[in-house]
Amino acid sequence: MAGCQMCGTDHEGGAGKCSKSRVGQVIANKYELVSLIGCGGIAAVYEAHHKLLRRDVALKILHPRFAKDRELATRFVREARETAALGHPAFVAVHDAGISEDGCAFIEMARLEGRDLWTIREAEGVMTPARAVRIAIEVLGALEALHKRGVVHRDLK
């Protein structure tokens, strides 16, 4: 049994097999959810297809169990606004935000291709100190840009 981040209960398979997954749903009458990219403690990120613009995007959506948490939704929308305003190369481009039919805040972002640090480390082993420092400098530069705007990032990955 594994604790599911999507619904908050214990069941086999985690978020990928959760009945609360939104794959196949249409959000805000324009985003068709194609697959689950990742799932965190408060939100899930889906590969989505923007039906009107005919482009693939990533859609980050608060979990339904947090739909009534106005403070969390406000922080979530502020994250979208601040990230969109930054224009920093270390942050994914944000194009839209809104509220789903069931009251969950969402953020539309550019759909990126690539690997996260965990996947790189698993595939390549331990990083050289020089590579780790280069990555850390990039991350710290992005955090500095946020801090200059008075934002404290709560979910650094």
C-alpha cells in the first residue's frame, strides 16, 4: 500500500492508478487532460491538449480535496502570476490560470521535455562536483529572482 498524494488515502498503485485522476477530463472547456506527468502533495501536473489553440501544454491542478482552501488557492494563483511576470529562463513559461468546474485552481504552462535530477542521477550515477555546482548556481539564480519580488518558494524540486 502506498499513500496517494492525489486523494490522501492508501491504495494500490499511487496517483497513477487513483480514481481521482483527471485523465480524460476537459477543464475550463478547453484543456483535454491526456496523461498524468507528476503528482505532488497539493497538485498534479497533466499533459493537456488546448483544444482551441491545438497545442500541447502542461496543466497544474490543485487536488480536489483542497478545492475549498481559499488561502491555498490564492497562493497557487500568486505562484502563476509571479512566475509569468518573471520571464526568467529557469522558470517554465506560464500562459493562463483559472478555476476548474469543481473549484480547483489550475495553471497552464509550457510543456517541457527533459529529465529531472533524480532521473539523471539514476541513469548516470553520482554527478561530478563541477556539474552539481553549475546546477546549484542556476537554481540559486532563479530563487534570487523570486526573492527580489518578495516571493518565498515553498516547493523547490
